Amino acid sequence: MDDDATLLTRWRDGDATAGRALFQRYFDPLYRFFATKCDEPDELVQTTFLAIVKARDQFEGRSSFRTYMYQIARHELYAHLRRLQRTRLFDPNVSELRDWVTTPATRLARNESHRQLVEALRALPVDQQMLLELHYWDELDAAELAAVLETTPGAIRTRLTRARTALRERLAEAAALPVTSSDEAIDAWARTVSR
């Protein structure tokens, strides 16, 4: 199986099969990324892939293709949420998704623990939710997260600490985890129930 960089190079050189292979590789993770945040995950996956097609020659390889894809997905999500605004201002640092949308993915959670995790994540500001989901579900490290969120790895570590604290508080409010759970225990639990 070719790695992302090889597929991207072949796609840029005109190999449509390589482009399709790259998109097939990332369709499910990208769909999951949007399904927990909006009612139109299909539409946003499509707009993200279209944006990647338009910008494929601009990718300079300073990060992984996956990181680049999530960076574009983040911008597409923000644009979508801004379009949804009516009288309220969307701010990704404080706006909670549950105030904007409800999703079939949330309503049809696989089990109670997964439902509790998704609900607790959706109670967080968008940036915190996105950060934790990419960290737990896609296992992006601090450097990759920094590229997606366009900041530094040090800032990401600080944001992760704050996001974990906020998640712990939401889970404690829902009685999903004991208040004394450590970050490591929450990380292990979130990774287990999110799969």
C-alpha cells in the first residue's frame, strides 16, 4: 500500500486512481469528524475534498497529508457554522455545538458510554471538541494538532490540558466518570469508548 505522499505525488502527476485511493483512505475519519458536529456530514466531506482538489498543488509537505486535510476540514466546518448563524455570532473558542445542531450520530450512539462521551464533547467549545476528538480518535500528536489548529505544539499541550479539564467537568456533571478521574484515566476511557 502506497503512503500518502506517494499517492499525492502520483495524483498531482495526473493519476486519478491515486487521488481516489487517497480520498477512500480518509473518507471514514473525515466523515466521523463532521458527523459529531453537524447535520450535513456528507456535504462537508464533499466540500473538504473539493477544497483539497483545488489546493492539491499548494500543499508543500511541511506536515502530513492527514494533518493538511484536517486543517482544511476545520476551515470548512467553521465556514459551515458561520453560515448557520442567524442572530448569534459563532466563535469557535466559546460556541458549543449543541447550541447549533443535533446530529443523527449523537442520537444513535453505539452505547451509553459513547453517548455520554459525545454529549460531553458537544458541550465543549468547538475548538476543544475538535482538539480532543483528533487527539483521541485520530491519535494526532501535539505537532500534528498544532498544524491543524495553526498554532504551536506548546500551545496545544496547554489547550489539551484545559480541554481535558473541561471534559472531566462535563462528564462529572453527567455522572459518567468520578470527579477524581485523572487525565490518563479519561484519555484511556475516551479512546476505548470512541472506537
